[in-house]
Amino acid sequence: MASLNVLALVCLSYVALLFIVAFAADRHASHGRPARWMRSPLIYTLSLSIYCTAWTFYGAVGYAARSGLEYITIYLGPTLVMVGWWWGLRKLVRIGRSQRITSIADLLSARYGKSNLLAIGVTILAVIGTTPYISLQLQSITLSFSIFAEADPLRSVNETQTVFWVAAGLAAFAILFGTRNLNANERHHGVVTAVALEAVVKLVSLLAVGIFVVWGIAGGVGETMARIDASSIGQWQVDGGRWATITFLSAAAFVCLPRMFQVMVVENEDERHLRVAAWAFPLYLLLISIFVVPIAAIGLELLPVGSNPDLFVLTLPLAEGQQGLAMLSFLGGFSSATSMAIVAAMALSTMVSNHIVMPIWLRWQEVGASVSGDVRHVVLLSRRLSIAGIMALGYFYYTLSGGGAALAAIGLISFTGISQMLPSLVGGLFWRGATRSGALAGLSVGFAIWLYTMLLPELGGGLLPAHVLADGVLGLSWLRPHALFGIEGLDPTVHAVLWSMALNTAAFLIGSLLTFPSPMERLQGAQFVHVFDHSSGPRGWTGSVAQSEDLMVMSQRILGAGEAQKFFQSELTRQGGRGPLPEPTPAFLERLERELSASIGAAAAHAMVGQIVGGSSVSVQDLLAVADETAQILEYSNRLETQSEELSRTARKLQETNEKLTQLSQQKDAFLSQVSHELRTPMTSIRAFSEILRDTENLASQDHSRYAGIIHDEAQRLTRLLNDLLDLSVLENGQVSLNISAGRLGDVLDHAVATALADGSARLRVERDATTDDMRLSSDLDRLAQVFINLIANADKYCTAADPQLRITARQSGHWLFIDFIDNGDGIPPAFRTTIFEKFSRVSPERAGGAGLGLAICREIMQRLGGDVAYLSGEVGGAFQVSLPLRQENPV
């Protein structure tokens, strides 16, 4: 058995190798462009393996031993993202490069109007969510040390001290190589190269252990499969809800984890590397997981009952006397843990420094940024202290939780917390309507639910009282952490993910829909959503020449004298100027802000440039663009509203027209029947009686006279019908000639009444106002009388009163004369009032009358006279109103 001294020597040697590799890579990159192999897609893909931490190296085997094939979900989520959503990752990378993004908090801050409040919230969530994961790495290293200490009688391991020194060592490495370059967009080539080396080590070591287990212990693939079938793993059952939940969690965490964002977005050299990573990284995941089940099954079979399955990767080689293989396995687990902890601490320290420390420091300064203290020193110090503080949080979480939980359980807690960023992240990438208020609401609600339903119950230690766990807050059973809103029986992880993500997304959507984005949010939203259309970034600063020196001083304090002078000189060359400093044009100020944001974050850079420039963060051009966009939105909204109203009106008109056409169609059929009847009846009579007169000899004189009278009457009836049809056709075609003359209204009415009631069978009694008879009018009096005759005759025919009466009244309004014809009958039913002036329209076809042309002729005549005839619906009986101008000129 290898002693702890040998193990410590191996660890120190391995760490020294990592230091040498990282130092060499950093030094090589500092002399100019890094070597091609350092910028290759292979290094980029291997750096993504930082996803595979001690959880996947140690915990995956323990996961498989406890839950069967459910461990696959941890690898399935990232695979689905890389294969099915690489275009979304490409968009993230493009945004990161165009906006000089330094962290996921910086990205969300920049997307939502460069809101530092949102960045602070994301940073706090990331720190708290990642703390359990860092604790997991420390726990895995401590457990692996304890395995070697069990067989060393001369040494014992104090777990608390081991965790402390491991955390201190990781913090030292992260501080040394993670804060060498202040500019976060100057890639950490040393760290990335070291992570790539560790990726190879952990893959090789896990494959070596797996090969030894399958062919060295089990005796081949067939025997291994038989042993797997005979073990408890072979009896696994799929819990669909839990599988889907953990797959979603692993996919979301793969995108949102600060360490993954660091290597995938911030450290990316070329977005084309994603095309290689889209297939190479899933292949890496397949290789690193392929021997998990064999190791778990053989470990359950050979090792004593009660052995920790998380450590089968170590204990199996040790049990078989393979100390060298065990040492290699230890280095694989050590690599998995250290790479994750280092990069996570680097990413989180950048977030803490840029979004918490720097804003507080800037607010405490009473003078401008250009004459403040050494900003560069403050940023570096804050990042180094942040790394130490983050490692300390991991250490305290380990001591608080007792370090007894399974590694997979700790990982799921962290994944759930980090995944709360997903709705705001995805919404910000693809929805311009997403707002800062919505993002804050979603993150706050999701964080609170995760804290209450998952983190605090798992921590224990009295942080959440037992009565709250059992009975809920204030004794409300529907507020129990594991049975929120009364839903019981769900797996705790499924329960926490379901409620936290659902309420998070709902709050994000509602908050965004109820609030309107600020101009800066809308500008940034356009840049993010349409990043491939305009990756140059928004413009928004204006400055004066006098401020160039202040900008130079500020830049030197943040970037360093050499970098700042180099940047200003390049800008001066770009402008083609001869002065000592470039002019602070909007383009220059934008590029300067981006350069500063790479060191101190977008929000802090925006604030510092604003201190000096003192102008609006949005230029006149931007405001005009926003105003124009707002106008377009309002115009579009108004247009939609107008179109909606027009569609409603059109629909109503179509319905009315359809009803009208239906009536007209029915009336046309009735008309054709009526016309054929009206024509056929007199023609039949004329033909019949004329044949009698022709063929009958010695016809009595009285019969001869009677038959001739019938022929005469039917001929007149036929003539009237034909005259009406011809008259209507002439009026509709505009071929009528008007004979305009002056006259008294009373004379026209007298003629109309006498003509309409000339038949001795008339029953109608007409009442008139004699005071209006002297009204003078100028019109075609014969045509006007024709209209009056038709209206009076209709009243006589169709009035249903026992004593039919017709009241005729006239009144003058301005240059118009209105004459009302109102009887005391039942009037015209409402269903027919819209069609009575149409041709061939008859209200009661079964009643005696003409072919339905009278009112149509009346309207055509009145329209030719410049007036109109209409039905008055407000009267009790049938009521028509004739309106015409008092004077009308003869048409030319």
C-alpha cells in the first residue's frame, strides 16, 4: 500500500507539472500570438471537460451503484445541448466576443440595460449555487486521501485539516494563474492548457481502471455483462419524471454554470471551434462514462458491504493490489476536482469583483474616476480575495453539512440553483421584449423556491427548523418544503425543480409583459437578439477633447500604462490624427468602454466612462433609433387595432350583405315568378278572349263588349308592368331627362292624392297640414308627383288598420324640404326594411300588389332629383320620408 508520504509527493509533483505547463503556456502567449496548438479546437474541446468533475469521476460510479442507469442523465443533458443546440451556443460565443463579456453575470447585466443590480443578484446566486459543488470537490479529495490513509498504520488523516489545506492549495493556484491578466478577454492560456492536460489525465485514468476491471478482474466483456445482469444494477427501473428532470438540469447547468461559461464563452478563441466540439465533446463524455456500470457492478460484488460506492474507482485497484493503477486513479479524481474548483473560483471572483466590489468602491470615491486611486490594484486585490473567500465558503459548507452526503446529491443541489438563470438567459437571447424587471422577478422567485425546497433542507444544522420541515411555515401544510402547494409524493429533486423553474419562468414572463424596457435595454436587446446582423455593439457616448486626458488617466489605472498607451495610440492611428490623444468620438468611447469592460465588467466600465464623459449613455442617434422603433411599434399597434376594427366592420358588413343577398335571391325568385305570372295572366286572358271573339259566330253584343273590355283591361295591366320595367331601366342608366319647374307643394300633393285614390274602391283617408301647401319648390314636379302617388297608393293597398288613414306633413330645414307619409297600420317588419327599396322587393308577396318595382323607382327618381326617400323606423305605422332640395337647376 502506498504511504501517505508517497501520495503527498505524487500530488506535489503533479501540481508542479500543472504549474510548469500553465506557466509555460502563459509565457508563450505573453510574447505574442499563442502557438497554434494552444488555439486549436482540440484544446477548446478538452477544456469543456471541466464539466466532468469529481462528481462524474467518483460520483458517477456511486450514482450507478445506487440508482442504476440513471447516471446517464448527467451526460445526456450536455450531449443534447452540444448536438441539438450548438447554434445557440454559437450565438452565446458571438455575443461574448462582440460585447466583451467576462462572465454570465456580465452577460445578463449587459443584456438587460447594463443593470448592475441584476448582475449582483446573478453573482450572489452563482456563488451560493456553486458553493455546494466546490464542497463536493473538496470532499472527494478528502475521501480519496482517507482511503490511502486506512492502510498506512503510521499516518492518520484529519479530514477537516485535509479539506482546509486542499482548499488553500487550490486557492493559491487559482490566484497565481487566474489573476495574472486583468483583462478577462486576454485568454487565460495557462489555466486552459492545464485544464486540457487534466482532461486527458482523468480520461486516461478512468479508462485504465475500466479496462482493468473488465479484462483484469471480470475476465472479458461477456463475463462482465453477466455480472452486471446478476447485480442490483441489472434490475434498474426507469423513473420517467426523475430522468427527464435530471436530464434537463444537466443541460441547463451545462449552459449556466459559471465555470462552463468561462471556458465555453470567455475563453473561446474562435466560434468555429464549436463545430468540432459539437461531436468531439459528446464523444469524450461517452468514453469517460463507458466503464461506469462495470466498475459499479464489480465493486458491489467484490467489496465489503457498506463500502462507499463513490470510491470504487480507487478501492477496486487497491483491493486487487494495483497500487500504481490506484495512484493513477487518484490523480484522475484529483484532476477532476482541482480543475473545476480553480476555474469556478476564477469565474466567480471576476463576477464578485466586477459587480459587487468595484461598484461599491466607485460609489465610495468622492472624486472622478480619472483621479481616483489605483483601480488596477483594487481590481486585482478584490479578485484574489474573492477566490480565497469562495474557497472558504466551500470549506465551511463541507464542515456544516458534515461531508456525509453522496456526491451526486450535492451535485444536483448545485445544478438546480444554477439553473435558475436559464429563463432570463434564453429569454434575453431570443426575446427583445424581455425586461430587467422580469429577469429580477424570475431570478428572485426561483432562487427563493430553490433555497426553501432544496438547499436549506439538505444542509440541516438547524438552518430550517424541524417543525417547518414537518408542518410548513406557520403550520400551513401546503408550505412544506417537500410538499409545496399540497403536492405530495414527488421525488424531492423533481419537486424542487418543478416549482422553482415553473414559478421562475412565470415570474419572468409576467414581469416582462407588465413592464416596458428602457431605451438601453431595447438597444442591448436588439444587439443580443440580432447579434449576427450587427455584432459591432451599441453606440451611445459623446465627449469633448478636454476629456481625452481624463480618459487616458483612467485607462492607465485600469489597463496598466503600457496597455492603455497602446490602445490610445491605435485609436489615434485609426482616426488619422496628429495630436497626442485621439478625439473622444462616439466610436472611440464605445471601443474604450468595451476594452475596460473586459477588465472590470460592463456595468462598472459604463459607470466609469459616464463619470468622465458626463453625458447620456444613449446618443442622439440611439434615441432617434429608439424613438423611431417606438413609433413603428405604436404605428404597428395602431395599424393592428385599426385592421382589427376594419375586419370587425367588414365581417358585420359581410354578414349584413350576405343576409341581404339571401333576401334578394329569394326576392329575385319571387320576382321572376311574379313577373312570369303578371305577364302570363294578362297574355292568357288576351289570347283566350281574342280567340273567342275570333272563333265565335253570332256572339251576343253584351258578351262581345264584355270580352273586349277584359282584353282592354289586361292590355293596360300588361302595359303598366312593361312601363315600370322600362322606367326603372331608364332611371338606373341615367337616360332620364328632368324637366325642372317651380310650383307649390300643395298642387303636387293634390294631384298625387286624386290620382292614387281615383279608383272607387279606395278606402284610405288622407290628412294634410294646409299651412304647408304654399311651400315653393323647384324640381321635376311630374316625377315628384310620381313618387307621391306611389307612396299614397302603397298606403291604400297595404295599411292594415280597420280605418286606414295617412298623415302627410312637411317641414323645411335650411335648404331642404322633408315630407313625411305616415299611416296607422302595422308598418313594415324590421327584417324587410333594409331591402324594400331594392328591385323586385315585396314585403308580402301573397298579398295583392305589383311586382315590387314601385319603391325602387321612387328611390331612383329622388336620387336623380338630388334627394332621397327613406323608411322612418321610429313611427308606429308605415312611415316614409321624402327629402329634396328646395331649388334644383336644370341639368345641362
